Amino acid sequence: MPLYELFCIAVHNPTSSVNLRSVINSLSNQIHSTGGVVRDMKKLGINLTLPQRMRRMRQYHERGDHFTMTFDTSPIVLKRLDETLRRDPSIIRWTLLKKATKVKDLNKLLNSSIESHGIEPRQVEM
């Protein structure tokens, strides 16, 4: 299964974080129920000012809660997740990125700055 990363901005609820928890729970349950694995979840900030006023479902938003989720799932499930995010009124913006198709591809991305790519070091004469 390919590895994907979701970056999401949700509507900020000043009274409680139930809205954000329900969004994260519904997404992770949808991934787990179809055989996928959630690898990482990070909160990037709560009640952050958005770079510009954003409109979603006839409402304007100036603040939002940001989070990322890294997960393995099939492309078919990814389409369902996209539809879920599209229908959810508590989501302002989202982006789904494909990070790797296999675990060894991800390992190459992490170690790409260490590899020499076949270039041999030169001898310096003094």
C-alpha cells in the first residue's frame, strides 16, 4: 500500500476540541476499517490565524486548527477519504500527498543526502 500524508485545516471551535477529535477519529477509523495503517499524527497548531480569509461552504474563516496524518492505504480508500473531507463542513482545506509506494522508497528519500550516487571522492595533493 502506498504511503500518503494528509495536511488539513479544520474549523476552530473556541469552546471545545470535540470537532477536531471527531474529524481525526472518523478519518482514522475509515483507514483502519479498510486495512490501512495510520503511521503518524501531528497537531501543527490550534486556533492559528489563516494567511488569508478562506471560504468554505458559504462561510468565511479566519482561524483554524492544523494537523497532519501519515498513513498507508489503497488508492480506492484515498478517494473515499477525499469525498469524506469534501462533505465535512468542519474542514476548511486539505491536501493529500503521496510520499512513497513502498517502504524501501521511503528509506531512499530519507537517506538521499547521505548517498554519493556513484561519485568517488577526489584525492587532494598538497
